[in-house]
Amino acid sequence: MDVKSGILPFIWGEIMRIYVDFDDCLCETGRAFSKLVLEMFNKHVPYEQIHYFELDRSFDLDAEQYGQLMLRAHEPEILLSFDATPGAAETINEWISCGHEVSIITGRPSSVYEPSRIWLDEHGLKNAGLYCLNKYGRDHFIKNSNSTLELEDYYRMKFDYAVEDSPKAFRFFEHLPELKVLVFDRPWNRECDFPNGNYQRCADWASILRIVTGE
């Protein structure tokens, strides 16, 4: 057991079902957005000062600027340029090689499924499943976008662990009282309250792997 958090590690050898968020768990989206905002609006907000998950608030953008940012950020060449988060692919591939089921469930709209899938493949995650779920109501910025995973289908899915950075996504775990949620440490989640003792903050993928394997 992880004494500090009270989270029990899974018994290694059993099949695990693991939910993994995409942005800022697998790739450095926040850092990329900081550069985009500087480029587009000449607003300098360093990564460590992105204190809110609501990007318009963090970057002090009006509605028009926010819409422009979201459109630009979802262009394929921008999505494909995001840097990988160290250790993510290695950890996930270790899980998959052991027979565990990993589902990448992103809040990105389905219109960017293809470049998102390409990014995963190019970064060594060809065997991880990818689903688009409208977590944040952002799809209206992108024309002809629908979620590839309907809410009713998502709620029928079961997971043992979840890796997530967004406090806004915690509500999607309420139907799984035994779920262990590993919160990837980011500036915008450092002030949030965790719903219960099944949540634990993790600094990196190495610490996530240690918790899951019980080391």
C-alpha cells in the first residue's frame, strides 16, 4: 500500500483497465499553448503561470481571441508539433506488453482524431486505443465535430486506474467509486481539492508506474 495516499496498488499479474488522458498527460499541451498565445496575441504567460484550466482565464483572452486560439491549436500541424511528456510511452507500452488494457480518452473533438492518432503512432503508442469524449464542451469551435465516444458508452466502461490532469474531468469518475485517480501534477490543478482519498498527485510517469506496480 502507498501509506501516504491510502491507494492500494493493483496485484501485478491481474489484468488492469487504465484510462489515460491525452493533453498534458501524454504531451506538453500547456507549454505549446503558452507559445501560441505569445505568437498570436503577444501575451507572455509562462507555463508555470497557467493557473486555471480555463484557458481564456489563464491567458486573459476575450471570447474572440479564445475562439481563434482554439481553432489554431487544433490545426493538424500544431497538434503534431506537441512535445511528448517524458516516460509516458515507455510506461504505457510496459502496461500493454503485460496484457493490460489502456484507453486514451481525450477531450479533443473527433475532427482531430486523425492527427491525434498519427501523433500517438509516431511516439510509439500504436497499440493504445484512442477515444474522443466531449469532456469540456469545446467542440463548437470546430465545425463538423462529434465525439467518437458517446457518454452513455463511456459510462459503461470500467477502469481500475485513471491518469488525468484536469479537475474539470473528475466528474467523469463519479460512477466508479473504487477507481484510483493519479493526478498528473500541473500548475492548473495544484489548488484543487480532490473528491476523495482515491486521488493522488503524481509528479511524473515514473511515480505513476511505481504506484501502479506497488513498488
